[in-house]
Amino acid sequence: MNFNTQKNISSFVPSPDVSSLVNEQMLHDSFYHPNLGGVTRGGMSNHFPMTVMALSGLGASDNEIEQFGLRGQRYRAHLESDLTLVDTNEITLDNWTNYLGQANKLLEFSRVFEQGILQKGVATFVAECLEKMMLSLPMGLFHPLIKLNFAIIHGDTKLIANALAYFAIRYYNLYKQYPQFDLTNDSASSALSVWQEVNQSVGAIEQNFQTFGGSLRVCEQFCSEESLQQLSLSNQFSINQDNLTAKIVEISQAAIRLYLHHPALTTLHAVTSCQALADLTNRLGENKQQKEIFVKLWTLYWVWLTGLYVEKGSPENLPMPDDQLIEDDAELFRESTWQVIAEQARKIPEAHLIKMVYSCKWMFDNVEKNQLFKLAAINILVEKKAHPTYLRWTKLEKLV
């Protein structure tokens, strides 16, 4: 069975929360491969639909979205005219896990996942899929997770199924197994106190584990390193259903401080993926069983983030707001409301910048009203770069 364009159009359910143009763009993009050029392994994610949703979330007008679209649709591969993907009906709801990681099964995964959503509902089926694919969580620098978050925000069943299919074709077991840790501890330690312990023990990690490649590849390798897993989940630190909300706040603080310490592609996606996971947790962690799945996902994210902390040199100090420097620029900060920040971000047609500002605003509004998120967004807009070269209005402080 070949890709059925007409069926996709007729079954698409527009979201009442976005404009007609955004709905049209999301529908149109669903006919393209989730990676640019249709290159699954090692390819770059198609950021266009995610950025359109982020722009909408930042209050963009249709004209602003159209202007971004003039630049944001390059190199996409159409599933029908550019690629030769075929749905052979080989994959079913009973056997789909046997085909994980097979890029040529994209259409089959999408069909099966749409069936599953219609049978079980979004929250139940998506949580079940995430549990089965969780050991692949960071693959593609979390873009399947981010794509899934925006699809669920929109709400169309096919978009959600497509995002899960993206997860499935990018699957690779990075952790070997779910980390084993002492469930009897009382979780008294904070996330950053764990990093203090890692900072003091990093020599042992480096002695036992030889990494190679760039930042993204090193972090993927760290996921399965037993000594790193043990340090990440030791010292009376674990994530459970009772403390999940508090740990999300702590981990979000760690992610944004690490980004401010070293603005880069991986640290930026540490923040945007943290935001996506937090939003998905809020939307889908409806009952005890589903919440437990998100506990596991946050545990795996935390191991990856700790690996990124080590890859960035396990710094003893990380940035915090400098009240004196902020006071010196008090007028700028008074004028930089989130509305103004959003307006400025919408004028810069750079996908990572727009998505990062969106994530910072969402985290400020929904996780913690922490000045660090606004400071990061303003700093980005000053240089009009997602990875600013100069860090302003901060001072280094010990991990606390």
C-alpha cells in the first residue's frame, strides 16, 4: 500500500487553538519525511513543523509564520514523490516492537500507531509506546520527543502517530537496560548536589570509560556507562512519583544553568527536550501507571544530562543571575517582558532560536518562575544567536 495523500487530508482534524494557516502548514508537512532529505540515521531533523508550532505558541501572526516559511522548508523529502517508501502491512499492533530502528518502515509504524491511538486513546497509547521505546530517548538529540510534544499540543491523531513513527525509526538502545539504583534511599539530595559528587568523581568515570566523537556522540555513549548511571542515581537521589514535580524543577534548573555555562547545540537541546518532557508529563501523566512511565523517562533524561555535564568538563561552578549587573541594566529588564521577548524572537527566522525562546517562556510559565529562563532568552536576542558567544548578567556560583 502506497502513501495515501487524499486519505491523510480527509482525516486531518484541525486544531481550534491555532490559526487556519498553522493547521494547513502542519497538514502539508505531514507528507514529508521527519528528517531532511529523508536521511534517517545521522540526518538532520526537519525543524519546520516544530518551529511553526513554537511560533504559534509565541503569538505569531499568519504573516510572521509565512515569512518563516519562505526560509524554513528547504531540503524536505516528500514521502510520495521523493521517496519510495511502501506500506506492506507487515507491521501490526502485536509485532511493531520487532521492527524498531528500521527506517524503511516509517509508513507502517505511522499506520499502526494511528490504529493504537484510536483504540486506546492518546494518553494511554502514547505512554505505552514511550515505555517500550524509552531506552532510545535521546536519539536524534531528542527531536522525536520534541516533535511528539508539538503533535500532542496540536491534537491531530495522524500527527501524533507520525511523531511516534519517528521515534520508532530512530530507535537505538543507548542505555542497554534501565538503570539499577537503590530504591530504598530517601531522595534527600538535590540534582545539583549529585553533580557536586560527579565533579569530585569524574576521574573514575574517565578512567573506566574512553569516549570518542563529538558532544552528541559522547553523550550517547555515556548513557550506558554503569559508573555514570550509578553516580547520577546515588547519594540519596532518585526520581519517584511522590517527588516528580520537585525533581522536574531541579533538573530544569540544572539544564538551563548548563546551557548558560556553555551555549551549544547539545546544551540548547537539553533545555528544549526538558521542556518537551515536562509538557508531556503534565498532559499524559494522568494516572499512577502513566506517571510511573514518566518517572522512568525523567530518570533516563537525567542520566543523559549528567553525561552532558561531564562532557562539558563537569564544572564546579555554574552561572546564576548577578543582581548587580541586572540592576545596572534595570531599564532593559523592565522593558523585556515575555510579550516583548516573544515579539523579538518571532522576527528572527532561525529555528533553534525560536524554539529555545519558546521553551524558556514555557518553563518560566509552567515549571518555575526562575529568572534564569528570562535571562537566557534575553541573552539570545541580544546577539540574535541561539548560541551566544558572550554571557551577560550572570556570575558563577557553586553547585547548590
